[in-house]
Amino acid sequence: MSNLSKLQQVLDSGQFTVTAEIGPPKHSSAEGIRHHAEMMQDYVDATNITDNQTAIVRMSSIAAGVHVLNSGIEPIIQMTCRDRNRIAMQSDLLGAYSLGMRNVLCLSGDHQKFGNHPTAKNVYDVDSMQLIENLRRMRDEKVFFCGEAIKEAEPQFFIGAVANPFADPFEFRVDRLEKKVNAGAQFIQTQCIFDMERFERFMEMVRERGLDQRVHILAGVTPMKSWRAASYMQNNVSGMIVPDELVERLKNAEDPKREGLDICIEQIKYIKEKIKGVHGVHIMAIAWEEVVPEIVEKSGLYPRPKVD
């Protein structure tokens, strides 16, 4: 197996890239994961496997990644700092690489109080910035987090991180992104984008610092099923901006699901054609994975490029 992931090859070749997301189940059957992976197989370059998102217990990202890989699609495993100390992190990373995982997304992780084990202990032995840097050192300097040499077969991960262009204070968003790039992030997936104007301002600041030349930025998009879902995001999800006109458009639609898909397709086309410095899109069809092929096709992003 090549050390270079398909995702890295597509991004490095300058082609507009598509990633998606598969949420592992709250049980031990891989049937649903395989079904979603087989369905998306020809439509995305890689797919995220979330790591106990919203602090709710699910099948592990790495185990789910194996099922995705076996279904013909490249996984991006996630690793949160919430659940593991640095010993467990490195152990899991070595294991993941041995199983064929080549992409890893480094995250802080949602606080446990939001999940189904609110009295669990948070770990946060290292933060996401330190995780990125130490992962880069494992690969480039062939050392463990403690500085001890990795004598052979060091994991050559393609390292990803996340960015939220919408949280306040707005000016600090690009500072934080730059720190992640300096630490070693090679690709960035953003929070769901609904407010294009604010995202354009964010990308202006990114371009001013030349960060779009140093890291691959994938803009996050989410199709919404109803105006209630949009309204919930608008009012209850911190660091998320959903314009009123978008909520109204869904509210007035005869077929809200169709309208939600159309909005998502319009957003992708706008990002691709109008916003410089964006290298692809990350489609987060939360509990609606089956619409990903249609979104990709109607956005003009199908067929996907083939790499060796």
C-alpha cells in the first residue's frame, strides 16, 4: 500500500476535492457503515469517520475505518483529545496505520457533559494543536511524543485539522488556523458554512497571510431537511451562523428536503466558482448519507479523479 493517501494525491494535484462523513453506529454491527461506504464509493475521495461525536459512545473511528476501507473508500479517521492520554493516542495511531489508515483528523472533541456519559472524566492530556505537532514529529522526525526514537516503520499520516470561520472573536479564527498550519496540519475541514459573506471575509484573511498556499482548505457544507433543523442550528449550535433568509426559504418551500438539497448544491457551486483559495468541499449530510451521490453529481463534481 502506498504511503501517500488518495486524498493527499488528489489535493496535491490541484483538483477540487470532495470528502464526506459517516457516523459510526451506537452498536456493534458494521452493516450500516458498509452500506453508506459502498453507496458513496465513486462519489467522494475520502470520508471522515467521526470519533464519538457529541461525546456519545459509538463504534470506534478506527474500527469503522477498517470497514470503510474494505468497502472500497478511503477513510479519514478522527482522533479527539477528550478520551485518550498520549500513550493511548500513540498506540491507537500505530495500530490504525498498520490497518491501512493514512489520513487522520485531529480534534479537541466535544465536552463530555454534552454526551450520554456526562460524569465521565475528560482527559485532554494534550490539546489538538499539540496532537497535530506530535503527529508531524512522529512522521518527519521519527520520534514518539516523548522524544524517544521510532526505530522503524514510523506512521506517515496525512494530517488534518478543523477550523470554524464563524466563532467569535472573528479576527482570532485565522490566527488559530495559522497556528494549526505551523504545527503541521496539511488539510483543513471547516465547520458547516451557511453565511457565505462571512466565509468570504474569512477566506480573504486566509489569502492575505498566504495560508491557502500552505494548507488545503475544504469548505464544510450541510444539506438541511427542514426549516426546523435550520432554526435549531441557528439558535442552539454555538459558533454557527444560519442566515434568516435561508430559514425562510426552507419554511416556504413546498418540498423542504428538495429545497435543502438545492441550497447545498448552490453553495458548493458558489464556493467552487467564486471563493478563491478553497481546495474542495466536505459534505456533512448528518444522518442523511444517502443524498451525498446526488449532491456530488448535481454540483458538477462527478466523476471523481482516479489516482494510483
